[in-house]
Amino acid sequence: MMMNLYVASLILVVLLGAMLFYTVRIKNMIPKFSTEELITVALFCSILYIAILPFKFGLSRIPIIQAFFFSVPYTTILVIGVRLVPKAGTVTLLICGHSLLSQILSSGVNPLWWPYALLAGFVLEIYFLITGNYLATMRNAVGAGILRGFIVYIYFYYFSAPYIWHQHYAPWYIWLQTGQGMAGSALGAVIGFYLSRTIIQAYRYGGI
């Protein structure tokens, strides 16, 4: 049963990716990243990894509210990274780059986790295309944060964890964690939006 659900989720991720690529192509929005932009993306993949180290080293043991503590720093850095390189593909590169880096440095590369990162990236890419806004406003940033929190925790608890870890969670726990993830991601988006203003000015005038 869980394998069927996981395979269905893989099909969904592939369909979303295909739809995203088709939309970007017909709108002539296929991204071309400069060397400086790619370096910035790579830097923020590393910062994302550093930002969640406290979670890996102890905060994950805090009962019930760990999703909130994880989401705040992660979304803060993610928002800053996207606002520095506001174009199609950036958020997917950041999320997937961080996911791959985390696997290489900690648990080992496991392709079964890749759909989790791809889905988070694709959904936000579609959100940015629909809104026509790459976190240029506070409202857009908060919306992206809430959407990220909802997607990643629902997918993790209903698909990834049961199939990969063989761990099943009660519905009330899943929705509790998802709600915290959405709240933490929204707060992280607000913090990231405000911090990015100064960072963007420094980036424009001196680079990172």
C-alpha cells in the first residue's frame, strides 16, 4: 500500500516538473544563471545546511514543537537566497542543492528522498510563476513560506516517512506538525524578507 502511494507521489512530482518546464519554456523564461549567481546559490545551499545544524545536534529532541524550530531558520535563509537571485529555477536549486549536500555530509546519498526536495522546489516555482513575483513583497514571501510549510510536512509525514523509514504517524500529530511548519515558515519568511534588504544592498554594491 505505502509503495503504491509513494509511486503515485513520484508520478505527481514528475507531472509537476513537466508542467513547470513546459510553462517556463513557452513563456521564454528558461533561466540563464551567471557565474556570480551560481556561486551565490551554492553559498546559500551551504548556509542552509549550517542553519539547521542546531536542529541536527539537539533541537530535534524537543517534543512536539520541533517542526517550528526547524522551519524558522530554514525559511529565513531560503527567502534571502531567492531574493538575491530572483529568477525561475533558483528555489529548486537551493532546496535540491541543500538536500543533496545534507545527504553527502551526513546520512549518505539516498535517491528515495529526492522527490521530497523536488516537490518543494516545483511547488514554489509554480507559485512564483502564478503570482509573477519572486518574493518582492512581504505578502508574497509569507504566502511562499506558508505554502512551503504545508507541502513539505504533508509529503514527509504521509509519503516519505512511512515508505522510507517505515514510520507511521497519527493524523492529529501530522496536522500539528504541519501547522507548526507553516507558522515557522511564515515567521522565517518575514525575518528573511527584512534581513534581505540590507544584504541585497551589500550584494549589489560589493557582491558576496
